[in-house]
Amino acid sequence: MSGEVNTLGHYLNLLSEKNRNTRDFTLNSLTNAIKEVIAFFPVYRTYIKPYEVAERDRKYIEIAVSKAKRKNPAMSESVFDFLKDVLVLKYPENFKETDQREWLDFVMKFQQVTGPIMAKGIEDTTFYIYNRLISLNEVGGSPERFGTPLEAFHGQNIERSKFWPHTLSATSTHDSKRSEDVRARINVLSEIPHEWREHLTRWRRLNKRHAVVIEGQTVPDSNEEYLLYQTLIGAWPIEPMTEPAIFKKRINDYLVKALREAKVNSSWINPNTNYENILKSFIDAILNDTRRNKFLKDFLAFQKKISHYGMYNSLSQTLLKITSPGIPEFYQGTELWDFSLVDPDNRRPVDYDVRMRMLDELKRNESEIASSELCRELALNKDNGKIKLYLMYKALNYRRANREIFERGEYSPLEAVGEKAVNVCSFVKKSANSLLLIVVPRFFTRLIQQPDSLPLGKDVWKDSFIIAPYEGTRNKYRNIFTGEVVTPASYKDSTILYLSEIFTHFPVALMERIA
């Protein structure tokens, strides 16, 4: 975006010429200072208003300027200091009102430029190069940080409930790099790094014969091959493919886009079509379903296991989105399992007829059989996606009927105790007359060892429990998914609920207090 940056440079040069202390700064030095400061900007943009600079915005600007100075010891610090003074509206003494308006006008233009530059530099370049764990490479994400501690999650929810109770909570959007269900699968790899490394090493050895060396360079390079394997794990369809050519094309199109966004071996401005075609041939070869393809057999067994854990991840994530402070937002098609990649892949037509038929069927089933039986059946047949649709149907309708507690209820984390305490995230929402417990499992690879087993019952949860708000044992809790009623027990002057009783027929729980 050199045009926009050069325009800012000319504007800043005009401002500098109005003061005898800054008029000797050259146009090049000012433009370079702008480039360096934007490159170190820690956020998309500041939100400075006329005659008002928030302390947070001031800190962001000072951080960027300080880092730019250290990176460019050959540039005069006074140039950076002048730019900082302008950005934080630190006017010289006896500054005229017209001059102040010009400084403010520059700041407004600067704020409009940093956002798109950040988006192109981070989301549309770095996120296609830094492939350590690609589920973290999401819009607004921080791939250098592996997850959030449970205490921080609760702290952020408490803060959000106080200051931003009506902000949107989205897990997939039109701009997602990968859908929520793809990320939930890939996240599983972070739980089994040694097993992932073993498979990765074996796959590279098996597929080495399909790679091509051109001008001393191997196609694909190791970073692209690593991206490909993670992408296949996340996007592989659950049902057997009747038309594998369609899936191959999706992966081919995605990898070509990833190559061009990364701008390492190809780009949109200067496409390296020869390199891209060789990469497509590599993809076709490793996905060719023949007896000689040892990679595909090994990959499918591993991917099936990852998918099993990933679906439970998705269910926990969905309930947290619906019940945490904020307004849950759902992107088209995510009512069932959705394994789409970046646009245009995530903008393919959605079959709403299938979703409506499934919802009607769930409502009929709900009236014909006990909710607990229905939930157990959904868990056993989770591959068809009905279990996710059922979760959304029940939780969203309950939320609509009980808006007060979700939008204004007090949020408090709950403590888990026992062997499986680390495997649960739970909190309470409380209003004057109502109380809800939200309990979801996590880290499923440590919870269920067999790839086809369910995270349910005493064999899984042992004697682990959560400590409920102290009310004695006079109140009980009804699970809105299963209809089951759980009676609290007493333990060392605390009211507790055993996780094995909470998770008897369904892998997540939304429980309302009943007298």
C-alpha cells in the first residue's frame, strides 16, 4: 500500500515545515518513519478522537515508536519523536487551532491506513507462512500464543459481562481462514505432539517420491507440505467421498491461494504457475486411492481419531459460545458439521432443506422418546451432525426464553475437583430468581483413550465433581438437553455434583436449578 503511505509521508512533511524545529526533516525520512512505526503497530488501529487520546491508544503508539527506533539506529530519533507527538496530539505551545485541526486530520488518515496494512501483513501474509499450528492463524488471533489458561478465560468473561455484555461471539464468519469445526480438529494435534511428530515424519518419508526438484528447490517445500497435512486433517469429509475429485479440487484451490498469499514461492502479482502445477500434481498423487499409497491408509486411520476428538471439541465450543457473556453468532452452514476453508470455499451453497428436515425430525423424536435416549443416540451417531444441531436448537431456545439471566446474570467460575478436574470448564450464571450451571469437557485425548468411545459415565469421570454454589442439597439441577435431574451431594461442607451424573447421556451440560 505504498500509495497510501506515501500520501501520509507528504502530509506529514507539510506539517513538519510549519515548525522551525522540524522543517529540516526530509520527505524520505518522514515516510520511512511512518513505514517503520506501522510495521511495529501492535493492534489494527487506534481510536483517537478530536482532543482525546485514550491511555491505551497512547501506549500502543509509544510501543510502536520505541520498537521502530531500536530497529533503525541509523535514523534520527527526532523524526520518530515528531511522528509520535503528532499521533498523540502533543501540540507545541501557542499552536493555532487551524494547525491543530491539520494534525488531527493526519491522525485520522493514519488510523485508516494501519488497519488494512495490518490485515495484509498479518492475516494475508504471515498467517500463510507461520504454520506451527494453523488453527491459531485466525482473524484477530495470536498464533504465537497457545491457547488461554482457564483462569484467564473466566477473567475475560467476567470483564465482558461487566463492560461488553452485548458484543458478538462468533466462531465462524465469511472471513474465517478455517471454519470452527476445522479448527476444533486441528487443535487436537496440540494435545498429542509426539504422536503427531511420528506421523508427520512417516508421511514425509512415504511421500518424498512424489516431490519434484526444480532449479535446486523441492516442490512442495517443507513448510507447504506441513500446511497441507494439517489442512487435510481439518477439512477431510466425515462421510466416504463419492466424488473425490471435488475434494481434491478444493484442496488444490486452497493451496494455490495459500501459496500466493504467502508470497514466498508464488504471488497474486507474479504467479509461479509452474510451481503451482507441480504442487497440484503432488496433492493428486498423495490422495490417489491405490494399494501402493501407504500414506493414505496411515493418514485416514489417524485422521479418523482426530476427527472423533475434534467433534467433541466443537460441541464444547458451541455451548460456551451460546452461554458465555455476549450474543452468539452463527455463520451459514455451521448448524451441522462444517469443514470449510477460507473463501471462496466457505461461501459454497448451503443445503438448508437438509437442515430443516433434520430439525423437524429432531422435534418429532423429542416428542416420541425420552430426551436421555435421544441424546445417547445422537452421541452414538454424531457423524451425521444432528448432535450439533440438537445442541443449538435446545440451548438457543432456552436462551430466548430466559434472556434476563444470559444478558444480565452474574458470572462466576466453578471449581472442579478430582482426577479429571483439568478436563472440565464450568461456570454459573445467576440472577435474582434463576441459577444455571454450564459444564463442558475439554482435552478429550486425555479423557477417552479409545478412538470410538464416548466421554460419558463413571468409567470416564471416576469420582470427579464440581463444587456448586452453596445452597445445601435442597435444590436439584435439570439438564435441559437430557431432561435428567441431578441431586447434589455434600462433601466437606460443600455442595457438589458428580461429573459422571452430569455426563451420563450427553457430552455437554446446561443445567437449571429446580426446587
